[in-house]
Amino acid sequence: HVQLVESGGGSVQAGGSLRLSCAISGVAYRRMCVGWFRQAPGKEREGVAIIRTGFAYTLYAASVKGRFTISQDNAKNTLYLEMSSLKSEDTATYYCAARSTLSASCGMGTSQYNVWGQGTQVTVS
């Protein structure tokens, strides 16, 4: 079955950097939209960054564009999120999510994604 396993969260001071990883197994990795979402206490889950596996297509939330970079290692079926210039408002639980697709592009709506990881906490102080 499909499994997403996140790692790399932690605590960092404002202005610092972190890298999140998501190991993906059990699916045809090259035909997927995969990405990162986050949920802060009392707020709705929101999309952060999305990538279409096997393509150069990426999509970023306006709040993270220029600070976060999503990338993939096709050989390892692993997704990454490089986060820099972190702000206190980036504090949240970060989730990896995925869905199968035949399209060359992807959306960022949470309802579009049907497989989720367990989440990893990122705290910026």
C-alpha cells in the first residue's frame, strides 16, 4: 500500500534553515503530484509546495515563494523541502501528501490529495 514517511522537522531560530524529507513507497512514483502542506494550531491545513514527479512543474504558496524549495530524488522516490529564512509564522506541522495523476500539472487544494504522511513538527522561534 502507499506509504509516506516524513522526517527532518525540529526547532530553529528565525532566519534559520531546515530540510524536510518524505520517502514515498507503494505507488508509481513517476505519475504523481506530491507536495508539502502545513497546519498551524487553530488554522486550516494549507498547501506549501507541490511538484509533479518526472516533470519540471512546481507550485508554491505565495507566503513561501523565494524561501522554500521543493525537489525530488527520482532514484530514491524521495521528496524534499528546503526551508530557509524561516519565520515564526512558518511554525506548523508539515505533512507530505500525494495523489496519482496523468496530467502534467498539479493543484494545491488539500481535497485533491488522498494519501498523507503522519506529519513532522517545525517550530520557529
